[in-house]
Amino acid sequence: MLNRYLLIISFLHFFTNVCSEKLFFEHLTMDDGLVTNAIKSTYIDSYGYVWIGTFGGVNRFDGYEVKDFSSYFNNAHKSITCFSEDENKVLWIGTEEGLYYWNRIASQFSRLSIPDQPQINITEIQYYKEGFLYFTSDVGFYAVNTHTLAVTPILFHPEPYHLLNFVTGLVVDDDQVYLSTKGGFVQYDISLDRILIYHDAEFAQSYNCVAKMNDRIYLGKGDGVNFFSLSSQQFGVLNELDHVLVLSLLSANDKLFIGTDSDGLMVYDSKVNELQVFEQKEHISSSISSNTITTMEVDDKGVLWIGTYMGGVNYTLLSERIFNANNTINDKLINKSVRSIYLAENDEVFLGTRNGLYVVSPNEELTFFEQDHTTLNSKIILKFLRYKDEILLGTYEGGISSYSLQTKKLSLWQDHLFHKQTVYALDQDSLGNLWIGGFNGVQMYSAEGELNSFTMVNSVFNDDLVFDIKVDRYNRIWVGGDNGVHVYEYKENKLKLVCKLDFGKDVRVVCLYLDSHGTMWVGTLKSGVFVFDKDFNRLNHISTGNGLCNDAIASIVEAGVDSYWISTLKGLSLYHHKQDSCNNFYTSAGLPGTIYCRGASVKDKDGDVWLGNEEGLVIIDANKTIPRKELDSILITEIMVEGKILNEELAGIVHRPVEDLTSLILPGDYNSVGFRFVNVNNKFEHHQNYVVKLVGKDDDWVQVNNKNTVSYNALNPGSYIFNVAISNESGVIVGSVLRLPILIKHQWHSSIFALVLVFIVLLMLVFNLGFIIMGYRKKLAHMISDKNNDLRRYESSHLTTKDSKALLKRIQEYLEESRVYINSDLKIIHISKALDVSLHDISQSINQNLNQGFTDFINTYRIEEYKRCLQKPEYEKFTLLTIAEKCGFNSKSSFNRAFKKVTGLTPSEYASSIQKPQ
């Protein structure tokens, strides 16, 4: 059946081109953390980080978030022109004012001194081989010895400011360097130290950029692209580009990528001599975001990175995509929002859009019905239903229309009953009654032609805003709307409430799906998917915690055995029921966009799945295997010790980048450590299921799901191994496991006092038992003295008993109002500062009145908070440890000890003993 509908698969993007390849872009902008949307350069380093140079500073993207490094300059923000990396992983940064380098273990970029050039505009940097890199500028070409930092100028003309010395770009290929300049094309032979300058009177001499592909050197200029053949030593020109101002060039996949000023991205295929143009489309989110392309780069994963002027960064996968579509349908169907789909038994295809109705006949003839107020009162088609010999169309504020399968004509249906109504839901029960939902509650159009309306006023109906209705195998009517899901029976002309499904408060249900097992899947606007059996028992809750790409659900449809496609407002997920996990897909997989339309999903008789997207139609071939992405090893991007970032805020602990650490050794007083990690080579998987395990503390893997940070506090001295990995439906992916051994030294190792004390004790043991007994007697006397001191401790305090009780009340009121006790890092000094009271007075007040230390006092509040959380339905999805962490405990052991001490029960015993509210 899929081949039969190849004509209508498109509804995707259209670019003015003669090639069939399509590129779907994702974007990084200021909303994601960029300093500015005006980009000058991009670079992918050996770790997989994407460095982004802008007109206002430098950013780094690791696939998860954008980080700003602009403050690493010791003066005003720079306009960043280029990057490169040498053999020691030192990052070199070119700006409009000079050249900088960074060894990654300092919080500042160092500036390279260039002789006779206090200010120099760096235009390009390229690493050559061990110990050397080259950079170009507006005043010449330079070589840098990366070991000695010696700079050697290589001038193409004796006059420093000659146009030949204004070098705009370079390509290093073995021992040859090809350079574009404002005065012509230059070739530099490194081995022979020879300069060749090429001139041809017929061709322009001022070039903006350069790229090499096969035997040709391509040169971008103000009015197109020239090329130079290395074999024939002749210049040529790419036709039909004489009107184009070229800003950047890139050779990749045997194609020439051409970045232009205001004319978009052009891709030249030299094998077939064809040119493809990608331009910004205002209403297409996956199109390129700006028509001015300033820089381009391809990483080793085949991802094309594009910097634009005022459009931020765009990136797309150049390799084969998982989802492909042919764009062969009429231009009128380009980029339509597909709101509803129906596949008729006679092989007619009905597509409801925001613009009207499209019907494709079995012989691929297209018919379009637009709003005309005689046959169709609205151009927005929300729902289809086969009813007798016609297809009913539910519309937005246009009532219901009917398409006759016999006459192929469209007409208004019962317009006197449904005029101007919004119809989101249509379904039919086994008695032939038609159930209709929308802004007017639920209406039932009987098989005899009578209309009954059920609202919150005249019936037991609980919701006047209905988004979906589904009749199950038992003829029960499931209604999803603003107030969740209610299930009814219709008997004797009355609507009877059978069950109200419990989701918690403020859960809007937007779609319902009855699978082949009779299980009901409930999609919500913000809370993911809930699954119920025929007896209304909740079987599962699927959300971003299970790896779902987003909790705003659009539609659900069965994919195969124990797998389901779940479309959302931010991507598409393939959910594996048995493993309770998801694979997620975005525009990089060949999908037209990330926003899917509510309820627009259907499975055809061949098992192919059809999905409506805001930017087109998606068809998933049931016979095509959905490949699993090969996940790279995880990279630790930051290590936090005592809340400070190593190498940035905390220096001297390690002397190499955290990404390269093979072990971590910490002094004994640094016993709180945290990690930030990403799968840095996978820039498209926005949500990944991470698991961690600290060997020496954790017995098993701990799910952190979409979080990419974890912290451990108050660790005891000793050896640990931090493990982090990615998990999928089969469990932990072994190849993704990253291990980092950690040693927290015992504090006495570095304590002279402790060593002296040990030595004295040993001497005492050697001398005689009597000396030891004397020591014990002396110790006992000290203990008695200390006990008496404890009794007299507060005698000299200025704090009276009355004042002490009043202060305790202030402390308790502050804790109850501020709830600061849920902060695991809370210390007595924080309360001291908040109340402007001395540490001694706070400690005395708690000890005198409650006979407790500060830690036990705070833990009582945390335990009461924990008990309250256990009573709340929204915490049912969390483990006991996760709830404890939310209440302020920073480890499982400290939580268990404190809870047992206060309640006499373990946390699990207490959880089993309480009766949760229904």
C-alpha cells in the first residue's frame, strides 16, 4: 500500500532545486544560550565539542547545552573569527584583534604575541602537523611553532598591507597550502618554502574563501565561484552564480557547499553538474534559519554545522536518514499542517489540513475542497469518521461536513444541529449511535436521527470541553477533556458515569487510543501517557522519565508487537512496552518537523503508520527496520568538588583537562564531588537515559534518566569508582560505560599531629601496662571534668532560659516558612545569617530546649516533609530515595539512619504501614 501512496508522502519541504536530497535543520540560537545569533565561525574539537565564534564572544555546545566562554577573555568581548586545535589539544582562537590559545585547565585565554602586530585580524587557523599550525590575517600569512610559540611571517608581497597579504582563507593539503586573498590565489609549498601566485586577466583577483575538492581549488568571490584546476593549471567559473556574493565554501561528500550573502545555502554536485539551493522558509521550522551563511563545518559523524548571520547555528545530518519521503505531489500541498487522516477501504486517502480537505483517489488524482460555506464551513479539518456510506468531517467552528463515497461530493451534514460547532471527537458505538465531542460537551446522534446533548448542567457529564471520545469493546464511552477521563454507559436514554480515572489535578487529556489488546492509552497535554486495562486499572505511566521525547502528547498508534509510536509536540518516540523505554527521532532522521498534530495518526492494512505533522505527512514503512543509533562513549565535561568546578573555579587539584582524567585523587577534606556528563557525539538525541553507579557506595545502577548531572556528598575516605552509562530497552549499553576511579585520602595521612599522637600511643604500649592504666585514669578524670563542664557550659552565656525558648520558636518558624531544610547543603551558619543570631546562641537554644544537635534537629523537619510527600499522589512515580533527596537528604545511608532514629522504623517499613489517600 505504501507504494500506492508515494505520491502523497511529501507535504514536506520544497527547495528550488533539481536534486532529490533534502536537508532538515535543527537550530541553536540565543534562546539556547548563544551570546548572539550573528555567527562568524564554528569548529569541532577532538572531544566532540562544537565551538561557536560569534560577533560578541565564544560559546561551546556539547549536545546538551550551550556554555558561554566569553568571560575567559581578560578584556571586552571579542568577535571570534576562527578556531583550531593542536596535537596537545590546546585550543587556538582567532579574533579580530589577535590570536589566543587555551590549555583547558585555566579560566582565561592567553594571547599570543605577534611581532610588530599589536592588533591583527585573524581570518583562519589550520593545524599542520606536530609542532606547527598556520594562520591567516589581514596583514599576512603566519606559521606558529606550538612548542616555543615562535611566530614566523610569510609575506606574499613586500608591502605588508598589499592585497596579496590580506589572506581570507586557507586549505592545508599534505605539504601544500592553498590560500584565497584579496589580491588573488596563492599556493605555498611548505617543504620547498616556495610561493606561487596565480593570475588570469579574465578572472577576478579578489577572493573571500577557498575549498579543495578532488583536482580543483574553488574560490568564493563577490560575484560567484571560480575554480582552478591543479592538473591543467587553468582557471574556470561555475555558471549561473555570477549574481551571488559567496562568503564561505566547504567540500564534503564529493559536493561543494556554498555559503552566500542573502541567497541561502547552495550545494554543487560536480558529478552531475547540478546545483541545489536551500533557503529560509518563514513557516518551516526545519528550514535554514537565515539566508546569509558565514561559516560551515562537517564533523566526523557526518553532521553539517552552519553559522549564519542573525540566524544562529544550523546543523543537519548529511548521511542517509531513517525516514524518507518523495516530494512529487502538487505544489499546492507543500508544507501543509496535516490535522487528520483517514484511509478508506476503497483506497481513497483523506487528509484534513488547516487549509481544507485533500482527497487522493486510488489512481492518484487529487481533489481539493476549500471553505465555501455551502459544503464546508471551515478550512480546518479536525476529525474523520466512516458513517454509513459517507465520511464525516469534524471541523473547527464549522460543524460537520459529509463526503459521499458514491458521488464523491462534499456537503454540510445536519447543519441545523451542528452549525458553527467545533468538533474534535467522533466515534460510533455498537448500536449505531454517533458520539460527538467538542466545545459543547458530548452529543449523541442516535441511529434513529435524534440528537441528545449532555453537558455539566443537564447530566452527570463532567466536562464541557472534550478533545477525544473512544468507544471500547464493551460499548462504554471514554471521554477525554479538560478534567481528565470519564467513562460512561448509555442506557435507557441516560448517561451513567462508570468511572473517573485518577491522574491527579489539572491533567488535560487530548487523545485516546484503543489498542489491539483492548487497552486504553490516554495522551495528556503535559503529563505524558497513561495506560489502563478494561477494569480501569492503571498499567503504566510513560513520560520523559521513561525516555519519552516530550510530555505533550499528540497521538498514539500501535507500531508492532509490544511497540507503539507516540508523537508529541517536540518529537517522535518509539515506545517499547516490555522494556519500558523509548527511541526518539527528530528532524535529523528525515522528519519534516518536531511538532505533531493532535490525534492525527492511523495504521493502514499493510501495517504502515501515518502521522500528521505541522509541516507535512509522515509515513513509516512497517517493513523497514528502524536502526538503533550507535552510541559513543560518554564524556565527563565537568567535575565539581565542594561545589566548585575543577580547572575553572578550583585550580591545583588536577593538572589536565577533566575530559582526559583516568583517575581522581582528592584530599580528605574534599569529600563532596559531582559530575556532569554528556554523549557529546550525539547532538540530535535531546533525551537520553543515563544511569550511574558509585562503586563503594551504590550496590546497583541508579537511574538519572534525562538528567546529566549527579553529586555525592559527605563521602567517607577511601576508594570509589564512578560509573556512568546509557541505558535502553535492553538495559545498560556496555559499550557506553565510562569509569573513573576516585580516591579520597584519609585526613590523617597529611596530619603531623595525628602521626605524633600515634607515635606517643605506641610508646605508651611499649613502656608498660601501668603507664597505660595511668593514662586511662587520667582520661577518666578528664571525662568527669568534661561532664561537669557540659553542665556549666551555658552558665556564663548571656542567653537567658526565656530568651533561649523564644529563639527556638524563631528558628522553628523560620524553618517552617522558608523550608530551607530541603537544601542538602544547609548548615547552621545559614540560619545564623538569616536570623542575624550568633552560631553559639542557635546551638545553645536547640541543645537546651530539645536536647538535640543541629543535624538531628534539621533531620526531624526533613523526615516530616518526607512523610507528607508519601501521602501525595504525584510522588508515587518516585523511589523512596528520590523523595528523600527532594526532602534534603544527600545519601541513602544518612537518610536511613536518621529515619530509624526518629521513627523507630526503616523508610520502607514506614511506607508499607501508611494508608495512602485514594
